Amino acid sequence: MTRRKSSKPSPLTSPPVPLTTEDSPLTPHLSPPLVAIIGRPNVGKSTLFNKILGVKTAIVDDVPGVTRDRNYADATYRQRTFRLVDTGGLDLSASDGMLALIRRQSEIAIAEADILIFLLDGRSGLTPSDHEVVRLLRGVTKPVFMAINKIDTPKSEPLIADFYQLGVDELYPVSAEHGIGVSELLDALYPLLRAADGTNELSQLPRIAVVGRPNVGKSTMINALLGEERVVVSDIPGTTRDPIDSLVTHAGKRYVFTDTAGIRRRGKIDRGIEGWSVLRSLRAIGRSDVAVLVLDGEEGVTEQDTKIAGAILKQGRACILWINKWDLRVGDAEARKNYELELHRRFPFLTWAPVLYGSALKSESARTVFAQIDDVYAMFTKRISTGTLNTWLQNILLVHPLPVRKGKPAKVTKSAFVTQVTTKPPAFALFVGHPENITPSYLRYLENQLRESYGFTGTPLRLLVRKK
Ligand code: GDP
Ligand code: GDP
């Protein structure tokens, strides 16, 4: 690679970034690479994050009961999907001072991300905090893209010269605020982003993520589930070199547990860091079919748990709630009833998830989760024929006809048609003459009827309304 020369097309005149956020319920099941923006505070990380995502409103999270979380989002650039993380938004305690904060955020990103964008501030030049990040990046084999921000006009382009002392071949001048140079940066990332296809044998197996906040017992659970038969594998071509998944055989069936190696080797990163657990969970959820959300049976449900549960729902994964450390509650007759009430209150959006109570310390207890995984995965991948669905729909319509606008005569029931469009999770398209008449409560009614008729334990369902 060469330095940018003035003979090249100027990065300061690039068109707006053509980008869409991944919010379609029909998005195929992907394992997008994680792209993290690192850098000291105030260089413009969150501005760049928002600019890359383009239409801000498209990533609004409308899951009830879940805190809005703008630190991460899935985005698609020229048909390739990636998950973008703003490390500045990681929920870390700043009690150790700014340098320690930057160090922690960067360490997390370096450990977890597949691709790093190291953002610097062209206006303030190199600072000691930047050098701290540079030090952390030494020896890192993951791709790092150094972008110099706040290069708002061609006049300020000479400001980047200072940064070549870092010894890099290529610097990417950008103006996050004005969206300048951002497509050049994404074009440079592009070859590292995976094309959205790629099936191999491993990708046919059920993929399981064990997720949760720190200290709930995830590692204990994983060790109990994996036992001795664990084989570490890596099926991600291109970006990730570390073997991070484990292949497990239980009762003659095979499963892939995602992101297990990292859970075992925690190394120098503090196990108590909340931001890290969310990031790790996000990544594991994104690469899985079924999320086993481990909750602490003794401590109850926290805000952090709700965040992770919200991510499972948002990403449309199947879910099992594992209430761990239940050994500490034996003899408490009310315990289960109280916990169930708490789950209903904290996770009103996840009532379809089966709940298991157990102890990860006892492997025979932990391993009961396998049977539940089988059930839930069967539902997550279930396909119902169009003929069956429409017989079902006609019966539903007899009892509960489609909503109609006031003053208009009710149409005959044959006016609607339903078909399943995808699995993982099951998604259904309802074709009607007047989509605008279909209310959210009618859709909820249909979803409940689908669940009542076909089970669908442990999987989210998507219902789309389309015009006939
Ligand atoms: P973060 O702490 O790294 O996430 O930084 P922010 O995104 O919050 O930005 C810090 C400040 O820099 C804000 O006042 C932004 O408006 C400003 N800023 C961000 N990008 C640019 C840019 O491209 N040009 C200029 N002039 N200011 C910017
Ligand atoms: P992680 O941070 O979620 O991976 O949690 P760990 O697996 O490291 O467990 C945190 C602590 O909880 C450890 O001291 C475990 O021994 C303990 N622990 C894990 N599972 C159970 C359980 O089912 N019962 C009890 N009593 N303690 C447990």
C-alpha cells in the first residue's frame, strides 16, 4: 500500500455512503464480522458510528422493556454485512481514570473484534492517550485501519502528516461529521467483510450460545455441557483466525457451541467488566441459532440481563432461560413462583422462552438443557406447508375476521392468504387486500394462535403483512 498522494482522487469529495441497516425480518442468518471503532474520548467515535450507520432512525430498538442501546448495530455495505461497535459506548466504570478506561475499551475491542478502526483526531494531533492505544496494538495480527478524523476540508489535509510517524502505510482521512472519506474507509474494509453465503457442514449443525452477565455461571455451565468430548473448531473463513467454537456430541447428536474458547481463556481482561460481557454475548448470539441465557437464581434479574435478552430478541434467535445456582434456593418453597413473576415483569417480550432451573455445578443437571435445545431448535427451523397454513387461517378467520375500516362492508374470509417465507426464525407473510387495516393487536392474536396450534416453544416468530 502507498501513501495517499494528491494525484489520487481526493477522499474529500466522496459521495454519501450507500448503506442500509439490517432490520429486515427476512435477513438471512449470518455471522457478521465484528468491526470495532477504538480511540480516546472525543476523537469522534460515536459520530463516525452514526455516520456509518447512515439513517439513524433505522436502528432504533423498539423492544419494550429494553434500554435503547446505540453502541452496536448490524450494517450492510455493498451487500456485505458487519456488526459495528462503538467502544466509547461500552459501559465501563471510569473510576480508574481516563487512560485506564481507554486501555480497557481497547483491550476488549482487540480481543473481541475481527477488524479495528483506530480513530485519531487530526485537529489535536498525536496525544499520549493515542500512544497508549498504539502500544496496545503492537503485535496485534488483526487488521487495523487508522483513520484521521476532523479533516473537514481539503485545506486541513496536511494535518494528517503528523500521524505518519506511527509508521503505517495507509492513513484514512475522514470527516465523520460531514461524512467525508467514510466510503473510502469502508471500501478498504470491504475485502475483509464476508460475502453473505458460505455453507459448510458445521454450519448445518445447531449453533448454541451460552450468554449472560459476569459471574452467573456461564463458564461453569459450558464446562459441564462440553465435558471431555470438546473439539475446538473454527468455521469462519477470512476474518477470524482463532478457533473459537466447540463441537460437542451429546446422545449421538452434534452441536456447535459458539465463542467457547474465549470464555475459558479470560487472561488479563478483568472478568468483572460489564461491557465485555455484553460485547461477548452479542457476538456469540449473532453467530448462533439458540441462545441459552444464564441468569443468577440467587440474585435475580438485572438491567444487564434485560439488555442481553433484548439483543436475543432483536437478532431473532431462539432462546432458553437457564436459572442457575438453583442449588442455593433448595428449601425455599416460594422461590420458583417468585422467580417466574420476576421473569414476567422483566422479560415481558420473551414469554415464549422455556425456563429451566438448575445448577451448573452438577453436570447431570446442566445437561438437561440439551433436550430443551433439541425442542427449541426444531421449532426454530420448523416449516409449515402453505396448504396447512391456509386451512388454519380460514378457521381462524371464521372466529376472528380481519379488521375492517369503519363503514366498509366486511370482506369474505377468502380475502386473506398466508405463507411461511423463512425459518430461523419462522417468518410468515400474510397477504391481504388492505394491509393498513391490520392492527398490531390482530397480529399478536395471530401469533398467539400460531403458537397455540403449532407449539413454537422457544422461538421468536415474525409476521409480515403484505398487499395482495
Ligand atoms: P467520541 O468520544 O470519540 O465518541 O467522540 P464524539 O463522536 O462524541 O465527538 C467528539 C466531538 O468531536 C463532538 O463535539 C463532535 O461534534 C466532534 N466531531 C466529531 N467528528 C468531527 C468531524 O469530522 N469534524 C469536526 N470538526 N468535529 C467532529
Ligand atoms: P461466569 O462469569 O458467568 O462465567 O461465571 P463462572 O462460571 O465463573 O461462575 C461464577 C461463580 O459462580 C463461580 O464461583 C462458580 O463456582 C459459581 N457457580 C457457578 N454455577 C453455580 C451453581 O450452579 N451453583 C452455585 N452454588 N455456584 C455456582
